Amino acid sequence: MIKKYSNQFFKTNAYDGLTENNVNVIIYHINMNPNSETPIKTKLIILVGVSGSTKSTFAEKYIKEHPNTILLSSDAIRKALTGDESDQKSTPQVFSILKYRLEQGLKIGKSVMVDATSLNPKERRDYIDAAKKYNAKSIAYVFERDKSTLMKNQATRKASGGREVPEFVIDKMLA
């Protein structure tokens, strides 16, 4: 799965082997604005992975340890807009709000974490462009899981009152 992402992240350094709850997490440090002389104080952290790969669990833990980082969750924005985090009809509005909040957070000098599947290279490019604009260091955490683990995580989420992403959607994400 690494090859699927490696050429899309403009990687400068890749660190393979960080393991978080038995998830292979690959960290990419993304090229920054080479023309900037401003010291880097902020980070953009992009979480990348299929639904059920434990991105949100990782994000919650990270935010507890880094309380000055703004967490932008597409699911939380979707739920605030529609009352239903699985309402895919609101996706354009959700990501418009997410990108606006991302820019505003970076503009005021905050580090920002994006908790979304981020499987679309165009979406990631927009985030990275915003980071370059505000001289933030971009880092992508890619969460890799096999399908059986993803499906178990979906069932666990549903059993605890959360939403379950159907198997055919997982298959599309893994393709």
C-alpha cells in the first residue's frame, strides 16, 4: 500500500515502522516552501487511511498530548452541519468548512491536524498548499490496515453506538 501514497506526498524523508496499536503508520515529511525565510513554528498533520484504520483514535490521543493543536475532523463537521456524520450529501460543504478552518488556524500560527480519510490527492494538495502559504511543516501519517481488521473495527464502532461504513465502501477505499 505504501507505493500508492509515496509519490503523491512529495516526500523528503519517510520513516517506516512507527507502530500505533498494531497499525503500520508511515510518516512523510512533505516539502515545504523553499523560498521562505520565516522560521517554522507550526505543523499541518494530515491523517490518511481507510475508514476504520484508527485515525480518529490516534487523533484524540495526539490532541490530549498536544492541546495547542487544532483538530479538524470531517466527521465532526458533517455531524454539526447535518446531525449525521454519515450524510455524504454534505461532503462539498464539509470540506469547504474544513479548508477554511485549516487556513484560519495556520494563519494565526496554530498547528492543525486533519482527521479525514484524505485518500484523494487533490484534497491533500489543497491542505499542503495552505501549509506552504503559512510556512507550516506538513506531515502525513498514513495508517495501513488489512481489510479484515478494518471490518472488525467497523463492527466494534457500530456495537459501541457509532456508525458503520459498509463493506462495499471499504472495498472502494482500498481499491
